[in-house]
Amino acid sequence: MLRFAPSPTGDMHIGNLRVAILNYLVAQQKQDSFVIRIEDTDKSRNIEGKDTEIMQILEKFALIHDNVFHQSEHLHMHQTLAIRLLQEGKAFVCTCSVQEIEDDRENAKKNSVAYRYSGHCHDVDKSQHSKLKEQGIPFVVRIKKPTEDIINHDLIKGDISTAPNEVDSFVILREDGTPTYNFACACDDMLSGIDMIIRGEDHLSNTPRQKHIKNLLDYDIDTIYAHLPTILNTDGKKLSKRDNAGSVKWLFEEGFVPDAIINYLLLLGNSKAPKEIFKLPEAIEWFDISTLSKSPAKFDIDKIRFINRGHLLMMDDRELSTLFGFADVEIGQLAKLYLEEASTTKELEAKIRAIFNPKSFDGEWGEQMRTISDIIQNAPMINDFEKFKKYIIDKSSLKDDNLFKPLRLLLTGAENGPELSLIYPLIKSYLLEVAS
Ligand code: GLU
Ligand code: ZN
């Protein structure tokens, strides 16, 4: 079982989307289930409506899930599991004050060593738990640190070993009884029967703690981990919400289509892809997550434009035309002609709008445009461009630049573009509207 565990704390980022795509893809390869867990336990950071937005984005990318739940629904189970660890002597109640912990942290900092819990309450008897509760004395629950190194055989990062002291006896339940991030995460992975976790490398340091929790909870399913390298912006810094291109919403607004975004994200750090332009179902056949590069990948806007163009070229003509408010094979073909000079649906839309919008007759070629427009309004339907051209020449006696510049402006609303002989057959049934 695989999962995608987004936090509803901000806009969906392409790093998150990539994680979702890869978990979905590998679930498909293993013919296993794929669940969505909304990690909403940090109430102060949750943003209303972001959970729905995330689900809508997943739907746009057709990343179908078998189940979805909010982590907060499991609060009771997290608490029960923490108490179980306490009963089994694998965790202990800790009454060290905030001040004591703070002092220890300060000291560690002064000595330039990493902070570790003092171990002060390590051997406190479990019977203290109910006494503290009765007396209303604040306490947290800490898990006992491991006795041996925790080893993670990461599919991408290789073997990583973490010493018991580095894992430390860390807090699993806070004073207010809420689980800490790592505890909630590990409990839920266990409760859902997760056996493979694909996520960003920013979670690499959480892995030993989560593994340790699952070990002490006697979770006997071995979990495979794959931590994906960071995506960098053009400055070589981690691509963040502040980078436009990092946001899925921005990519949509700019006119990138879901298939192309998926394609691009599956190529990041992937030197083994047998082709450059493909759709997700094809990638399921050959994608091998273990061959992804360990090093960060740079977001490359030119590359994603190239891939987007490839997907627009592959799209069914009529379907493509619907993106611009038509349901017409010819408008789809017209859009494809413009892929010579455009790569996104936003850019194509501007080209098509220029063709259909009323033309301005105020410019340098306005007079000739008016003449041609009048001729067209009274002309019969002409199928062939050469015959159409001859008809205009005969009626207007315009020629060379005096003919072609105004004619192009009148038919396309632009001074340059694809060959008129290619455009004409695609717009001829709209000619009266176009040439006005
Ligand atoms: N909620 C975490 C995030 O959005 C993911 C946690 C995980 O995959 O384990 O980064
Ligand atoms: Zn303590």
C-alpha cells in the first residue's frame, strides 16, 4: 500500500505533485492501493479549503485514489498507541520543565553539540502516568531511544545508518495529549499498512524516528523508502512557493496541460527514460524509481515548454479546440499550426483570439484592409486559397505588400505567423466573422 500525505497548509507545489505522481505510479506498477492522508494535525498552520483544493488537483491529474482521510480523525488511535508503548515500558512520562529542557538546549549550543534529552525521566515507572493525570501535573510522553543503529536502505539515497543517540528519546505525545508529527505519521503508516514510502528528501531526517516508532509498535511489514531529491530553481536554490514555476496553479494559469506536467516531472533526474514525450500509462510500463538520480534536479522552463508543445501536438484536434471555446476539428488544426510559435494553451489562445476578435482598421494598412474586408463580405464561398487570392486581386487590384500585409492582418490580427495558405482552409467557414 502506498500513500500521498499532503499538508493542507499552502498551495500545492510541483515537489508535492511529483511525490503524488510517483506514489500513484508505483502503486499501479505493484497493482497495489493508493491512499491519500491529509496531514492536518498542526491546526495553526492549516488553511481552510486547501484539502479540497489538493483533492481537485489530484483529480485533474487523474491520480485516482482508493481511500482518503484526515489525520486528525485518528487522534484517538495515536493516543491509544502512545499509551500502549507506555504500558509496555517502551515509552515513559517526562515531567522535565520547559525551562530545564531550554537550559539543556542552551548548554548544548554553547558547547557546539547537538541537543539530546538528558534521560532524567527515563526510568520513571509507568504507574506514574495515572498519578500525574489525577494530580493535573503536566507531562509529555517520550519514546525510549533505540538500543541499536536504525538502518534505512533507501531506494534512491542508498543505505543510511543512524545511531541511537541521534534518534534520541523524543516526545511522541505533547502536554495537551496531541501526537507529535513523527508519531502521528508513523502510526498512520502502520494503521494503513503502508509498505512503501516515496517522499521528498526533506523528510530524510524523520525516517529513523518513524522507523523506530514502528519497530516498537511491532509493525512487522518492512517499509521501503525512496526519498526524492530536491527540485532547484534557476538560481540553484530549492524551488519554493515563492517561485512561480513551483506552483501547480501557476503552471495551469500559464497554459501547461496535466499530461505535460506529469511527463516533465517524471523526467526529472531520470536519465533512463526511453523517450521524451509520453503519457503516464506508458510510463507505468517502464519507469524504475530506483534509477532516479540522487542529486537535485533543476527546474527547466524551456524543457517543460517543449514537452507541453509535444502534448498539444498529440492532442485530438476537436479536444484541443474545446480549450478555446470551439468544438471544431479545424480550430484544433489551426491551433497546431500556431505551435510553430507557441508552446502553451495561454499563448495559443492569444493567437486564436487575435484571429476572431474584431480587427482594427486604424493602422498603416487600414484602408487596404477595409477594401479587402468589403470584398470578402460580398464574395461567394471559395474553398481554395489560390482561387481566393486571385478573387481578391481581381476585385481590389492590390498586389505584393499592399495585398499580403493587409490580408494577413485582416485574417489573423497579426503581422506575422504561419503561411496564409495553411491558415485559410481552416478558417474559411468563419471568414465573414474573421474578416471584420
Ligand atoms: N505532510 C508531509 C509533507 O507535505 C509529508 C509527510 C510524508 O510523506 O511522510 O511534506
Ligand atoms: Zn524528563
